[in-house]
Amino acid sequence: MEGQYVAYTFYRVDPAWRRLPAEERQAHKDAFAEVVDDFAERFDHLRAYTTTGVRPETDFFLWKITPRYDDLGELGAALNGTPLAGWLETPHSYLATTKASHYTSARKARKITPHGLPYLVVYPFVKVRPWYALGEGERQRAMDEHMVIGREEFPGIRNHTTYSFGIDDQEFMTAFECDEPADFMHLMLRLRDSEASAATSRSARRSPRSTAPQLASRPRVSSRRSSSCGRRRTAATPQA
């Protein structure tokens, strides 16, 4: 079936890595970033975000969007072959695909295209089982309210929804681009009053990975805003 695979891979650097000589650390970062840069042309979008200073269990992550599933494994294998990989852990990794929404008139999957806003919130979740026991009309009414709140009250936040049924522990992956993290907080607070919110479970079953959204800022070292994570985008690799 046509569509895109969307993956988010979070990395944490071993604190001991920061005690290496600066020249060695820079060489590690350069090699890692070179692989990302080399693979960028094969992906629809390949972007790096830093979580340094706001999440204790991660330092950075890659947002990967491609129509070809094998691209994900080939990129992962190439990154594992870099010197930096020996110093990295992967606390979280999420996989999803695109499809047409059941609650809109779309008949084809919407293509995921980043808007280039400075912040991204990645939010995995599942729906509680009673949600699926509701009639189609009840679910549609609840989702209509949900979508109107986001579209009309928070037009500056861009949502990318993808689906993980059967291919990962969560059911849904949502990624929200915004100008300020506080904007997303106000959106979530407003949605607490919506009918559909009662059917959302923050944690994906059987997986401790989905306990909270990840908040990350776009790299700011380079002024380029292309989808490629170039060598100068040091947020593509751990910061010293």
C-alpha cells in the first residue's frame, strides 16, 4: 500500500563520552552527521532535534520519514557502524505509517511534510477499549469537536498523525510542530475538556517507553532549513 513510514529514534550519550578529548568527540560527531547527511536524499525528510537540558533520559533524536521501510534499517545499520554508536543508547524508538483518517473525508493518506517550526512534541498514545465499543456516530462527534478545537483555537500548531497498530506498542503517533512549547501545553489543557480526551490513554500498553511526550528544539547552529541534517548541524549528534 502507498504511504510513508514515520519513525522517531531517541539517543542518549554515555556521560563518559564527554570526558574524551575534544578532538576525538568532534570526529565522532562528524562521522555520525556525515552518515545522516548521506542518507538524507533517500528520505522524504530526515531531521534532527535536541532534547538536551529538558529530558533526562535522552540527548537528541531523529525524525525519519520515508516511503521505503528498508531505509530505516539501512540508516540504523550505517549509524551503528560509526565510532559514536559505541557510546549511545536508544531509550525510545517509535514506528508508524500513514493512512487516510477514519474521521475525515480523505480517501488517501495525507503526506507528512514538516512545516519547519522550531519545536516538535512527539506524543505516542493508545485509545481505551471502550472507545471502540462506541457507535460510529458517537466517535465521529467526539473527533469533530477534537479537530475543531485544534484547527480553530490553535491554528499555529501543526499536527502530524500516524498509525502504529500491530507494528509497535502504541496505536497512534502524533507529532506537533509549534512556535513555543507553552502553546502545546495550552492545547492539551483545552483538549482535556473534550469528549474524545476521555478515551485517550497516555501510555502505550506493554511499553514503558510511552510515558510522556518528548519535547525538542530544532538545531540552531546552522541557519539552513532544508530537510537534510548536515555536518554543521551539531544537534544531530550529542553536545559536549
